Amino acid sequence: MKFYVYILRSKVKDKYYVGHTNNIIRRLKEHNSGKSKFTKKYMPWELLYYEEFESQSEAITKEKYFKTTSGRRLIKKLISPGSSVG
């Protein structure tokens, strides 16, 4: 089974969300149907970026990195218009 770290961006507010899952399509649908408390307020969401991992622990490690100061800097590069990172 593959695991993924993903970055979503709200289409209505200047917000992004980082998470991990084993099914990106299902998880995006859950975010856009209001099943997540935080993301419900900023629907709809679009998938901006994802990375694939062999284990859940690797995906969680990357998710935690994205939530650090240096990880947030990288996210800003990844989600900036015209970015070629990733």
C-alpha cells in the first residue's frame, strides 16, 4: 500500500492544509464534503501537491516536516504561481 503527503489550497481563502492518507481522491472528497472540522470552513479545496511513500511512517515524517518553519517555507515555494519546485 502506498501513502501520500498532500497539500491542499482553499479556493476561497488564503489557506492551505497539509495531511497524509493512503487514498488522495477519497481524502480530497472528504475535505470538500465538510467531514474535516478545520477544512470545512474554507471549502472548496484543490490539490496542489503530493508525494508518494512506501510506508505510513515516512509519510507522517514528511507531514511533520511540512508543519515546521522550514517546511512552511518550502510549501510557499511549492504553491507559488509558476513554481517549478516538486
